[in-house]
Amino acid sequence: MTKVLIAGGGVAGAATALALHRAGISASVHEAHPAGGDDAGAFLTVMANGMAALESIGAGPAVMAASYPAAAVELFDAGGAHLQHRAIEGTARTLSRAALYRVLQDLAISRGIPVVHGKRLIDAATVDGGVEARFADGTHARGDVLIGADGIHSPTRRLIDPQAPTPRYTGQHVVYGYADGNPAGSAPDAYHMVFGARAFFGFTAPGDGRTWWFARLTGDSRPAGTTAAQWRELVLDAVRDDATPAAAIIEATGGDVVGGDSYDIPTTPSWHNDRMVLVGDAAHAASPAAAQGASMALEDAVALAAALREHPEPATAFAAYSARRRAQTEETVAASARMGRPTA
């Protein structure tokens, strides 16, 4: 194995490049976006399993420095009554998706891994015992294998299997926002989760002078042009009658809002062929309820790099990786779908 091409420079792609580098395998990252990737305005929690994966590729300290602790979840009902305290096991960290992109990509670059932006994959084919990837700007790149870390709408997934399933709309919207101050007096290392009458609302005030919040609410799929103001008003209308801090938090939020429809992929029959393989959301996209999307991608990166180090034949390595990861990730996707149902 002399060269690996990675399509996608988000969490899965950058982490896979770092894992391969740690395994002594050369890789280059080809990212479609000018910087970062889709959904960069959202935030996420890297759970203990994801943090363990980051430590194994030498990225733990950098992510710790760019993030905030997440130690507990406090559950409330729509009337404001406290239902339960849940400790988050192990080390978990909250950070924006954009911050995680930057940290992982900066680490990759610092370790000599090429990260090239503006390279949207449109096609790939097996050539001379390797693979050639072709990009929308007319350029191409050759390597021994192609790793599709290109997200839920992965072109690589369709190249591997033209009959691959398309993402399934979960019936929910997910909206993220950042409010000025801490109007709810939230503890800096806790998430407050509200089972509202019309929306599931969560927030934390991690210590940067803002309250970070998200909401999940049901509804028909909304058009791609829905504005930040429209997402804000949609959530505000859904939480206005709850006796919780949700409305006050949203009212303290300006234009720093991003929303979208939530999709998942319950199963992907073919994770790989002889020269191409999927990682992260490209293989197993989950709705956000279980807060495991990033952590699963990080675990994929470590597992795939280990398989490629242990098995010189790519198809054998891909099969070993898939066998190790498939059952666990599909269980998590299914669990996350179940967790989202109470708001339906």
C-alpha cells in the first residue's frame, strides 16, 4: 500500500488520514468545500469512545484544547419539572463541527498530509491495479485505494453500488443556534434537555459567553432555501408555550442559527468493493439523537487504518474492517432513530 485517496475532509476524512499516517500509510485528502464541510454551523459532542479514538491517533490534546467538557445531562418536561440527572460516562467534549474540522485538518497538514480543497468527487474507476478519482474541476488523482468519507450524500457509495440506498428523511428538523449570554443559568459542563410539548430542546453554556442550543421538531421536509430567521421562528413557535427557558434562549439568539432536515441510512449493503471503501456517514448515517455520529466516524478511521496495516490486500482489509464495524454502527443508527420517536 503506497497511496490512499480520501474523498472528504470532514471529521471522518481528516481522522482517517491521521490514523493512516499513524499506521505508516501515505494518504491525501480531497475536500469538496473551500473550507470545512457541510453543517459547519452546528455543534456536537464527542463521546468517550470518540475521545479514545482521537487519543489513539494523537489528536486528543488538540481536540481537548478546542472544546468544552460535557459531564452530565439534566432532563426536564414541558412544565419545567426536573425529571432526571444523568452523568455522561468517561471523557466527553462539546465543540462546534467547524472547530473539529479545523483541528483535525490542521493536524493532518502539520504531519505532512496533503489536504486539497475544492475537489468534489464525481467519478472513480479502477485503473492499472489502483484507482483514479475524477473531480468536478476537471482534475484527477491516482492511488491504490479510494476511501469515501464524503458524507450522507456520498458519491463514493453510489460508485461502489449503484443500487445503494438513499438517505431516509426521519420526519424531523434539527436546528442549532447560539444565544448571547447564559439566560438560563446553565452549568458550564451540563446539557439541559427538555421534552417540550412540540419540540425536543437542548442547551448548554460551555463557557464562551454564549448558550449553545439545538432543537428537534417534526414536520414535512422543508426547502433548501429556508433562512436562519425562518428556522429560528419555527423553533420559537414550537417552544413558546413551554414553561422552560427555551423561548428566552431563542429570543436572545440573533442570526447565528442553522437548520436542516434530519436524514439517516439504516443500512448500507455494500461498504466496499476491491478498491473503494466507506467511512463515517457515507456508510452509516444516524440521526443526531444518540450523539454518536462523530464518534462512530472516529472509530471507523482507527479500525480502517488498522485493517489496512494488517492486510496488504485492500479487499481483504476492507472486509475485515466492515466485519468489525458494521453491527455496532447499525445498532447505533437504529437506537438513535428510536430515541427520536417521542417527539414525532
